[in-house]
Amino acid sequence: MKTTQFISKENATNNWYLLDAEGVPVGRLATMAAFLLRGKHRPDFTPHIDMGDHVVIINAEKVKFTGKKWETQKYYRHSGYPGGLREETATELLKKYPERIIESAVRGMLPKNRLGKKLGKKLRVYAGNTHKHDAQVPAAIEVSENKFIQAAR
């Protein structure tokens, strides 16, 4: 009789991936990032263990939306005080904090539990073309229409 092999979190290895957000729709980029963070691309995927990899996203200010989402997409935050609900459009948020657009899209695609919070800490988003994770040698992944295309290191 064969038994199912489960990977423990001590045996899990984490890789680093680099995604370029320039000219890519937010939803397409967020699904790829969530897929890599969750670890679903691995053959030994285990749903209840943090199997995912670290994801670094650059050029967050050059991301694009389709349709009229720049004006109609709303982002909400609350100060914690009565009447403290704040609302911003995607255009306003892009001017102040371009990283938050991608972070909120990816966070919405992760599990809503303790595991999702752990996975969210493995996402790093930068507005510019540079990042501070060169020592980890992240593998660049090109964002295409239907699949992941891993570029050579």
C-alpha cells in the first residue's frame, strides 16, 4: 500500500522570483504573484503548509488597468476613528503609493487566515526599477498571456 508523502515546513525550500510590472494588467500580475507565493507551481504542493516562494515585483508605477478602472476602481482604508473611512481612486493611489495597488490585489487572492498573512510577508513590491534583493539572485519571470515563461538567470 502506498502512502501520500507530505512535505513538512522544515523540508520546504524557498526560491526567489522577480516579476516586472511594466505594461502588465494588475489582475494578471496579481494572479501570477499569488500562484508563486502559495506554491501551487510546485509538484510537492501541500495546501496547509507555507510552500511558496518569495516574489519581488518592480516597476509598480508602470502597471496598467483595462477599461475605465483608473477612475472607477476604489481603494478603502479606515483610521480606526468614527467617520474615519477614506476612499481613493486608483489614479490617486498611484500618485501616492503605487505599491499598494499591487499589494491589495495580491492580498485579495491569498487565503484569509494565518497562512495567508505569512504568505503576504513574502511579497515585496517596489515602485522603481531597482530592488534590494540582488543577493538572493531572484529568477526573472516574464509575464505572458497564458503561462509563465522563466528567463535564464
